[in-house]
Amino acid sequence: MLHNKPSLAGARNIRDDALTHDALVRKEMPHNLGEGLVLRRATAADSEAVAALNGEIHADSPQTFSAGIAAWTRDLMNGNHPTYRASDWTVVEDTRAGRIASTMCLLSQTWSYSGISFGVGRPELVGTLPEYRRRGLVRSQLAVLHAWSAQRGELLQAITGIPWYYRQFDYELGGLTLGGARTGYLPLAPELAAEDREPYRVRDAIEGDLPFIAGLYERRIRRDRVACLRDGAAWRYELDGRDPASEVAVRLAVIETPDGEPVGYLAHAGRISNGAIHLGEYELTPQISWGAVTPVVIRALVARGKDYAARDQQQLRSYVFWLGVEHPAYEVAAAHLPNVQTPYAWYLRVPDIPRFLRHIAPALEERLAGTSLAGHTGQLNISFYRHGIRLAFELGRITAHPWDETPADRRGATFPGHTFLQLLFGYRSLDELAYAFADCGARGDEPRALLNALFPKQASHVWALT
């Protein structure tokens, strides 16, 4: 599956004496957490123990084991991944019992915001054995991962996780949509008349197809506010570098004419899950009809799903286009994809919002230039109630600075907590935020117009590196 399964770290109270971020940054690991617990970097020798813990913690139900999560863990620790190593993991070891009690990893990658690239750190596979919970182990490890991410110059941390939990660690749930899908059922799959020939065919990709796929992917992500960037090494790893049993492994395929001309690509799961086969990426070249190709893709997906079902002794009941909130295929195949699955959301953390705004200023200036406020000069105060930021405009050029506001200064805009991230990353419009939060909004026509011009609502479908 290409969508990211939420990290299943259960909600728990944090001890008052849990190590603070500053304390962890100042010390070299390993850290003695007391009661025989030691926080340290993982090594390749920990691979099987960490895989076993993750397979247990992240299974769909108690008393079961997720072989897919365990395989993903091994892939991230065996040294074959193009960017991640075992040393990108933390573990908390119970030295008295000789076992790993808790673990997580930091997946560093490059994303883009309206075409401007920036570093992102993704905490993932966060898990603690039940008997070690409510001891602050996640907080201690996240402090280390946040420090690593800062040292790498990453401007954003992003995580998929259970509701509410990561708000405790300065994350905002709802910065970006996560998932969003359309589901069809086997009786609704379009049929090909016996006398007709498929106008296109779908085949497994080979390494020679990767430049074509990468180019189409670059075109696809232009529809999104935020996207994950991929280089050649990442595409090669996606093609054949993973254990096929991994939870996040996909099959890349090329769509082509009967004469062998490539016109599109797709990526689907290598197994069925809960009776469904999942399609996570689907893109076509310009001037190719989505209406003509999508029925072919559905038939190919169903055929592949039936093969997987027979192989794994399961039953295929449905096919899922897991392509985000918006996708051209949804418009042309509505009758074949009647079930709408609403999206979840990413957790986002931006430690230095003024720095991030300065980094993406060219994109904001370009947006402003296309509105009635082109060439604007002035300032916009944005209050987070205890502090804020000030945007300065000079003939359409934008700079951002920290701002220590006072109650009398709240004449521009107000965003409680981290709700500004929802506007910044296109998750909600200004009006939607004002409706959801009574203490959120803009005061005056100019602040409202500026915010609407700079931060219009825009969906994103981020296929992150895993």
C-alpha cells in the first residue's frame, strides 16, 4: 500500500521527569533513562529484534504478527536502502531483561512546496511494548530524532499516527491530507466485450522504464502544494530493492499502446488487503484520455488482484484507487468507483515558521503576483497568541520575522496553537479555519485578502519515501 499506515503508538501519560529535548541534545548517547533502560542508536545487529518488536506492536490486532511490518523494518536496517541505515533508529533497551522495549526511526528525505525543495524528517515505526508504556520513552526518543533532524537542516517533521497522540510533541494534525480513495467492487468492474481488443495494455516495469516513470511523476506532483521528490536511486529501490513481503512494497507498471508506446504508469500493492487490491499511483502522458485508459487499468488491477488472491488463498472483493482527495480518474470512472473514502491527515511540525516562510518566499511572491495585491507594500501581523510572525511586503517581495506580539497588536490575524499550519500547507481555507476555531481568523479586509492570496486551499497527495 502506498498510503501510510498510522504509527500505532498508544496514548499514554508522560512522566514529569522524562528527559527534556535540551538535555538529550547536550548528552551523547547512550542515555541512561533509569530502571535499567538505556536509550541508544540502533545497529545492524538489532535488526531482528527491532523487526520482531515492530511486527508485534503494529499488527492489526493483539496476538497477531505483521510480517509485512517486520520485512519493512529489515529493509530499513539492512544497509540496502538508498538513504536510510540502522543508525537512523533509536532503541530503548531494557538491560536487565536483555530486550528492546521501544524504538523508532527518522526517515530523512526531500519534499517540495510549490516547486521549492526542502528537507523533511519523518519519524516512523514508533512503538513501545505494552509493559513499558507511560514512562516517557516516546518523548525521549522523539527529542533525539528532532535534534537529528535539526542537525540535518530539515525544516519540517512529518508523521502519520493515531488521533491526538502526537499533538503532545508540538505536531499539528491536519497540515496535509493523508489518503483519500475511491473503491469499486468486482461486479462494477468494466467488462471488455468478447469481440473487442484492449486499446492499451499494462505490464510490469523494468529498469529501462524508470526515466519515463520519473518524468511523469514530476508532472503529477505539479498538481500538489506539497510533494516528495525522488531521485534515480529511489526509483530503482522502488522497482526491485525491497523485500516483496514488505508492508510498503509496490509493483511499478507501465501502461502502453498495443505497439509498445508508453503512455502512463501505475503503482499497486503486491498483495490484497482485507479483500482489496490497492492502487496508489496512476498517471498518464498529456493528450491521452483518462476515460479511455481507466477501464483498462481497472481490469488489469482486478486480474492482478485475482492472481494474488489465488496465491495467498484469499478472496478478492474490491479494488481501491488510493489516489488522494482529487484525481482525474475519479471523474471518468465514478460509476466504477462509487465508494468514497474520506482522507485522514498528516501530523506536521515546523520548529521555525519564519525560517520556513523565508525559504518558500519565492512561491508566495509568485502567488501574490497573480492577484489584485500584486506589488503590495505593507505588513501583516500573524498572532499565535503567545508569539507570532510578521510578514513584511515591499513591492510584492516578502520577508518573515519572529514577532513578540501583545494583545493590542492582534489586528492582523490570529491562529491558536499550530492551526496556522493547516492554512500554510493548503489543508483548510481561511474561512474553514475561522468556522472551526472561534479564536482564529483575520481582522480587516487587507489581512483577509493577503492570507487568501498567499495560502489558498489546495490538496496534496504525498507519496513519501519509506
